[in-house]
Amino acid sequence: MSNEANKNQLHNEEIVAKSMNGMGVLILNVVLIIAGLAAFIHGINLFTGYGKGILLMIVGGSYSFVIGPIIFAGLKVLKPNEALVLTLFGRYYGTLKGEGFFFVNPFVSAVNTGSKDTTSGKLGIEQKKSGGTEVTLAAKADKKISLKTMTLNNEKQKVNDQLGNPIIIGIVVIWRVVNTAKAVFNVDNYTEFLSIQTDSALRNVVRAYPYDVSNDDNEKSLRGSSQEVTEKLKAEIQSNVEIAGLEILEARITHLAYAPEIAAVMLQRQQASAIIDARQMIVEGAVGMVEMALSKLNENDIVHLDEERKAAMVSNLLVVLCGNKDAQPIVNSGSLY
């Protein structure tokens, strides 16, 4: 049982594949193939039965027509930030990384990664028309793994927030492959796996926050606490895709809005809240100004007002300061009383 567990553990650890300089092997193999052909032809000329001629034909022909072509199968070319996961008779042989021309065991085979279009999270497809009928074929999967930093832009989806309000939210994830063995052997398709786990993590995080909260509340929200939400979202996705050997560099919300069925109602609610907050501020300021005006009049002994006149003055000032329209001044030419 422990040996089986150790074997499975080894599959999760990335191994560097043994390799040689591909250009040197290529030149040497071409020279040996040419020499083998020359020996084969010379053996035909010397062939008189069993003897030196037949030996040259066997050795030269074996290398030129069998061994030489097999050696060519071990030559691999990699571009920058590319990798090949190799298996030897079904067992994990190693991962070939780094740009250049390499020679590996010619009997190893590269594992089909089943990679997808990483920018949209959907399988790349080719469309062909045959006899007026449009046929959609899955694009040929690549056997090379890209180690570049890539972007996953999932489609917008409808999710309920903490209060049960439906919202439309979109997310973009910046990621890369850091363990090619896990990416190939632990999941069937690591880009599809990432897309599904991103949707799952997004729903879990959104359900923990309301879309928005009032100004007097210290509660976190999707709209007001974007940095905290994205950090939690990144950690959630990372924990989900750890088994696939992926690293999440960044996760950002690209679109956030109420669903169309409640957008108009929520807009009215936001407008009413804004009007209430503005009125509250206006009233507080007006009361302070009236208080200051009465205090200045008493300090400078400008005019003496009884309680009734003070109430009238306060009423007039509040109407002027809190009104929606500009007040029209009226000059009183008679007696104040």
C-alpha cells in the first residue's frame, strides 16, 4: 500500500527529462546514415555469398534504414516558455523544458495535454463546409505545454449575493502552469478544470458579500471592498487548482452590476438613499448657520428679538437654506412689529 502511494506521489513531482544536444546528435546521425548507406552499397558490390559483403550489408542497412530513422524520432525542438511531458512505455519519464534543440530517448512519447483556448476558456474549433453543411470539428490538441502567463476570461454569469439579490458578475484570472506533471496526469484538461473551478470559487465568494451597503455600516461589500474580495477570490481559486499544478497570479472582477430584472428598482433605491444623505447634510448645515446667526446677533447687540420673533426668524432661515429653489427676497419697509 505504501509503495503504491509512493508511486502516485512521484507522478505529482516534476522530473527533469534526460536530454542531449540535439544538433550534435543530428549531425552525427546523418553522417552515420551516409556511412551506413556507403557500407550497404559496398557490401552489395562485394557480395559473393556468406562473408565480408553480407556483413557490410547487414550492418550498414540496419543503421541506415532502421536505427537512423528511430534516432530522428528523439529530436525535439522547444520554443521559449514551452515544455513537453514525456512518458516511456506508459510511465512518466520526465519533463523537457527550456528553449533549444534536444535529443531524448527516441522511444518516449509526448503526452497529449488536451489544451484549450486559454483566453476564453472554450475549446478551439475549426469550421468546415461539406456539401452545403457546416461541420464543426475540435481543433487538434497540442502536445506542448505553454509555461507563459495566460489569461482566463470567463463569461459573465448571474449569481445571488448575500442578500439574495441577483447580480451579473464577470472575472478575469491571470495564471500559469508551474507543475507540468500535475497538470497532465492529475486532471483531464487543466484549462477546462481551471474554468470550472473559477466559476465555483466565484459563486462561493459572492454569496458571502452583499452587493452594496449603506454608508453608516462597516460591513464589507462587493462594490466597496473590491481589493478584499479579489484577494479572497484568488486564494479560493488557488486552493481549488493546486491539484492541477497551476499558480494563480491575479484574479480581478471585470464586471459587476445588478441583474436587469432588479436594476431599475435598485437604482431608485440608490437615488433615494443619496437624496436622504444630501438632505441630512443640508439640514445639519442649516441648523448650524441659524444657530451662528442668532449667536452673533446677541453678541453684537444688534437687535433684540423676543421668542416669537426668534422662532419666525429661524423658520425663515431654514426655508431659505433648505429650500429646493432660490428664495425671492421681500423688503419690509414698515415696522418690524
